[in-house]
Amino acid sequence: MNKTDLISVVSCKTELSKANTKKVVEAFMEAVAEALQREGKVTIAGFGTFSVVDRCMRVGINPRTKQVIEIPAHKSVKFKAGADLTNSVQ
């Protein structure tokens, strides 16, 4: 499912217009991103937890040229699914 599919499904379930649903989805994503920048962690009970993690510098291989490259240290976002979400998939 991509963002457009998500907007369509939520729009049908809530009877909101797609335009309004798009605003809600984008506002949610923006709120999560801002909270991650401020606090480093966002927990939504029953859904899951987003957290910022530090990735160390590592060595990789450019798949096109097969050349060894250095991948610099950086921050990344990690998601851990909550119990309700995990159980709904099984």
C-alpha cells in the first residue's frame, strides 16, 4: 500500500473527501516527523513506536561499479509494531 492507496481507504472508511483525508494523512506524517526531531520517539498505543537511531559509519559496495565505498554515520528512523498491530496480521 502506498500513500495514495492509504488516502483512498481512509477516505472510504471515514466518509471524508479524498482532499480532506490527504490533509489529515499529511498532517499526521508531519506531526510524527516533528516529534521525532524534538523527542526522538513517538509511541502510538496499539499501533507501534517510531524512534530515531544512530547508524555507525560502515563500508559498503556500490552495486553499479562494485567499488568499495564508505557510508557515513547518520540518523535513521526505526519502527517497532505494537502488539495490536502484530496480532491483527496473524
